[in-house]
Amino acid sequence: MSLFGANNVRAELLFILAGIVVFVAFFVVARLVASRAAHALRRRGIRHDVVVIGTRVIMVLVIGIGALAGLSFALESGNVVLAGIVVATIVASFGVQDVLKDYVSGYYVLLERHIKVGDTISLDIWTGTVMEIRLRVTLLRNESGHTIVVPNSELFNKPVTIQSRPASSAAEETKPAPPG
């Protein structure tokens, strides 16, 4: 009986060692991938702070996957990796929820065309002239010349007061083109 017990202990130690080797391999791969990604981002002229954040995100993701894979080997269970992927998906969906809401709202803002470039709008504490309508945000210029970035979900879900355009620009839009 003790012979079988010794074999089980050896097998468990081998799985733990395999888990450590897998984790170390993922750690090395994470460093290499992050280094190459940083080099590629710098070559494209991306700002230094964005490069640093990008490389850190890559490192955390790859090391996290390595930790789950190593733990999976050590515990001799594939459920650890599956559980980690499910948790990561849930966390990512909460993180992306507001951005997706802004993009979907942006489609409606652009399609319905209630707000146009040049309109002066008021929303909650913001008042300004619409400078640009993008898919995720709308840019306003306030009276003091500052740019206000308003997420499109705010324009879509809250009451917005659209003040009349100046008479000259409204007349230019309705004036027929001269025959030519």
C-alpha cells in the first residue's frame, strides 16, 4: 500500500512541477509578446503612456492565462481554466458595457439627426455649440471656448434642449441654390 501512496505523491509533485513550468513559460512568453507589441506601437508613433498601458495589459493577460493553466496542471483539472475564462469574460463585459452603450447611442444620434453640427444644445450642466458628432462622443464648444466631450449615451438617454441656430446659418440651409 505504501508503494501506491509513494507513486501518488510523485505523480502529484510532477503535476505541480508541470504547473510551475507552464507558468514560467507563460511569463517568459508574456515578456516577449509585450516587448514586440511595444516596439510595434512605438514604430507607429503611439504616445509613450499608451504604449506602457498596452504592454502592461498584454503582460497581465498572458500571465493570467499562464497562472490559470499552471494551476490547472497542478490541480489536474481543466475546470480551472474554464472558470478563469468565464470570470474574465464577465469582468470584461462589465468594463465594456458603457463604451458599447455610447457607440449604439451614437448610431441613433447620427441616424435620427435631431442634433447637427452648429446647433447650440443644453444638457444637464453642459451648454455649447456642437462642433463634431462622432460615433462614441459629441464635441461641444462652450462660451469660454473650451471643448466639452459628451458621451452619446448622455445625448440619447437624457433630455437635450436644442436651441435655434443663428438666423444666418438657418437661412443659408433653406435658401435654394442659385441657378448655375
